[in-house]
Amino acid sequence: MGWTPDWRSQLRPEGCHLCAEGRPEDPQRGPRIFAGRCSDAYLSRAGIQRGWATVIWRGRHVVEPTELTSEEASAFFAEVLRVLQAMQAHYEPLTTNLQMLGNNSPHLHAILSMRFEDDLFPNQPIPPLRGELFPTDELARDAIAIRTLLASAQFRDMV
């Protein structure tokens, strides 16, 4: 198993599927829960446990966080932390994970995952399993609750 045949082309803005999609409201991955100044966050539609989101950099095409200016990095990480804190408030997990892996999609993004007492992989990273689709009504309730938290003064004033 190796890199996908089109890997090198995805490193450029014109080959990047995340740049091409723009800033969609409800893409295939799940509902958008946050639209910030420089990022969008999407709650995962499928997985092995609830509380998984992806925060995608929406500035110029960047593959690695080291390509950001200090101002861009500050803005991006502030938005990542804002979403993470709102998710913590909603899900009340035992702990959280923050991952930045560029080996699946070469465009800067952060993966936020909540870890619970009944976690399927305690003391380990959650493997990249697609899992089952979450019930639509449950996903919608989670998305609304997190959006509401992010719009509240407590979370709005963070960035």
C-alpha cells in the first residue's frame, strides 16, 4: 500500500478537493457546526463513536501548519480550541484528542474527538474506521446544541 496515485497533484491548490469544495454548509462528511474567519468545522456523520469533528483551514491552500504565518496560526488554533471547548461542554467527555494528520488529505485540518468512559479504544488513538452512520436526528440535535454553544457569549468572545 502506498500513496494514492494523485497525491502530488493534491499538494497544489488546483488539485486539492478541500479547496475545490469551497465552504459548503452540509457536505458529505456531516453538518457544518462552525464557520469562522479562517476555518469551518464539520461534525462527522459516521464513525465508531459520537463526538468527532474536523476543523478545516479555509484560507489559501496550506498542507502543513508550518506554512501558516504567525497571525494565521494564531487565528486557526484559536478557532480549533473554540470548537473543541464547545464540544467538551456539549459531550462532557472523559478527555479529548486533537490530531493534525496530513497523510490522508493534504490540506491543513484538525481532527477533534471526544473520549468517553465506555471508549472502544481507551488509552489509544481511535483508528481511522468509518463506522456506522449516526442516526440523523441524533446528529442534528448534536449539531444544533454545539452551534448554540458557539453562538453564546461564553464561546463567541473567545476569538
